[in-house]
Amino acid sequence: MNGADDNKVIVQVDKTVVKITGVDVKGLNIQELESLLKDKLKSMVRIIGVTGSSLEMDVYGIEEEDVLKEENGIIKAVALADGITLTDLAQISSVNKIKTVDINDVPSYSEGQCMKERWL
Amino acid sequence: MFTKAMIIPTGDELAAGIVLDTDAPEIMKNLLAINGSAEVVRIAPVIDKEEAIVSKIKESAANGYDLIVLIGGSGGGHRFSTTLGKDYTHSSLDMILSDKQEGALYGKNGHMWSKLVIGKLGDTLVFNVPGPYEEATATIKAFKDSYKKDSHNLEEINKSMLEALKAKYGA
């Protein structure tokens, strides 16, 4: 990790964004789900988005193909969390490893904007 | 030293009961560790809209709360995924706070993971912590330690919170 300046810090870690659909979610304890997934994947997991029918998470240090190989195990681990009910359509619907951008070659942007928007 | 603190969780998923709020008890515990005689209140979650968040902050300050902590909505991911939480807490604080200090963490893909803002609204100190439990816990502990050292040094408080957040990612 290194900092661009004092109050803008770039975190140099690899992560893969995984989305699971086909679940019913109500009253989920995110800590419990993260713990179940961490035990399964032996890596840090952060739940970053939850709706009534989907889960989105960052998985650190695991490649896309390895996530897909573990699809059944991941779905089973998810099903153990209180507040989640699987439907027949439960699946990993997307797996995307983040792409590195050159932070030194970035157009200027307005305050509060996400830096990524500068490449869009 | 604050005497009346308001904890404001934000998020449509909290307001709808889809996920449980496990952050607020941790925030309350740390605020009471600073001042055990303070009145600390947690209100119902506020939806992810700037006007709703700003309105609740102003209402709380007008009602005499001299410390306001907002939970969640500190990132930038909703611009890229419609199912991610809307991140309007930091932008709400940007609009209304004075004597503001801020720091942001970015991924190497350029996405803003989290922006921490602290500042004043009149005599009320207002700041945010990220929504994920581990990050919320780390940043409120850093706030507690730094605030106890010098409650007026907002730059140092913000820096210590950002350092604590960085450390959650292996720094």
C-alpha cells in the first residue's frame, strides 16, 4: 500500500467481485455470513451489496476460476447464514477480478467523485 | 467533550430490514467509553438519499446533539453496480460541514472504497464511519483514542481513522 498524498490512499490488493443471485434475504447478519465464507475460502471476504434477492461481495486474493470451481461450496456456505433462504435459481451470476489502472495517468476530477469515473 | 450523541445508520437495506445493524451497538460502546455520562441515541435507519441524510443531521444538531455519527454510505461502488448500497453519506457531509477534514481510500482499480469526513455543523461535531462491521469497529476505536487525546484536532482524528481503515486491508 502506498499513498498518492496524505488524504488519498491507494490500496494495492487483488480482489474479485462475486455476485450471487437466486436467494431470499431478510434479517441477515453480515458478520456471520462473512465468517462462514471466510472459513470456506480461507481468505478475507467483504459483503458489499445486499438486496432482497442477491448478494455481492469482494473476495481477496482468490482468482476468478478458483471462485467458480468452488461455486457449490460457496452456495452451501451462504445457505448456512441466518436470514438467507436459497431458491432453485441460486447461483454465482458473475465473477470479476478487478483491473489495475495506472494511477499516474489520470485526468482531473471533481471533489467527491469516484476516481474510476475518470476512465469511463 | 460531547454530552449528547446521535448515531444515524444509513442504508436502504437496513431500513428495509434486509440486513441487521450490528455496527450501532459497537459505535455506542465506544462513545460511552469516551463519556459514560453522555446521552447516546440510535435512531431508525435513514434511506440512501442526500436530502434525507442532510435533513436528519440538521434536525439532530438543532435538537442539541453535539456529536453525530453516521454509519455507511462511504464508498463509491453504486456508480458501477445498481445492487450496491448508495453512497451518499460522505457527499452529504461535504455539502454541509465546515472546518472539514477528509481522507479517502481507493482500490488499485481506481474505485473509491471509502471516504471519511469529519467537520462541524455549528457547535456539533459530525463524522462518518464505513458500513462493514470490521471497518466500522476499527474507525470508531481510532476516533475514540484520538478524540480523547485532543478533541479539537480534527485533522489528527481524521488521519487516525484513515490509518485504522488502511490497516484492515493489510497495510
